[in-house]
Amino acid sequence: MRLLPTRHLSAARLMIAAAMAIAGFVTTMRPAEAAGEYSIQEVVDAGHGFFGETSGALAKVIEQAFETHGLPNGYILGQEGSGALIAGLTYGEGMLYTKNVGQHEVFWQGPSLGIDYGGNGTRTMMLVYDLPAVDTLYARYGGVSGSAYVVAGVGMTVLKSRDVVLVPIRTGIGARLGINVGYLKLTRAPTWNPF
């Protein structure tokens, strides 16, 4: 049996060590990167760029959403307008951002009923949880919200359709006070029909 020279053993050991280091790096990737989910820092950075000056309050609301629901696998940035006097309507449009399947345009509309008064023109960020495919996003999302929106304020609600959870985070001009029960319908194209 012939033995390898020492210098060949050192090179072999070096190659094995490098392979183990690469394997260790791949297996220690953060779970968010591996699953196509967004970290809190990525969402806060996107929100700061989108909302601008309300960054302190926004960071606190996003932190609360992460504590309650975990890491989202998508988010929507958009604008909406709504108004109410007992019954109201909401219309919006934006862009869905995902790590795995890119960007997709999305529109939403919905009615609300309840003790409600006022109007809103808002920028909206929606965190999207447990989205298995983009087509699943286009559905009706129901929820109950009891929020007060004030100038330069930030509010958060939770909506659900099947297993997909949306967490709209809103800030904007105008005031809308009240408790309302309604839903949002997300669609691929704009429509005036909120039902």
C-alpha cells in the first residue's frame, strides 16, 4: 500500500474543511431567507421608504404585527380612498412584493357597515402571511376592526381568507373614527363593484 505525501493530505484536508464551511453556511441561512419570508428589518425599511415621516409609529406597529403573526412571505404597498356615513366603501391599488415570485399588481375594494363616520386618503402597507401562490391572494378577506385614524396616525387591522392572513397598516390624511365590520375583496384588475 502506497501512502500519500503529507502535502497532498494537507490539500485534501483543506478542501474538506472548505466544503464543510460552505455546507455550514448554507444550512445556517436565516429561516426567513430559506422560506422566502421577510425579516422585520426588510419590512421596516420598505415601510420607511414608502411612508416617510411616520417611521417611529410605523416601526412599532410593524413590530406588533411580527410579534402576533410572525414573518410574512409578502407585502403590498399601495394607496386607498374610503369614506363612510354609517355605511362606507374602500377602493385601493398597489403592488404585491414577494421574494419567490416577484411583483404583482393588486386592487382592492370593499364595503363596511357599522358605527362609522369620516373619510380617508391613505397609504397602505399590507403584510401577507401564509400565501401559498399569488392566485390565492385574489379573494375576499373578512375581519373586524375598531380603530381611530388621525392625521399622521398609524393603524393596523387583521383580515383573513382561508389560511391567508392580511395585516393592513394604514396612515394618511383625514380622520375616520368608529367600529366597523366589513371585508376587502382583492382582485387582479380594478372594479367599481365592492361585492
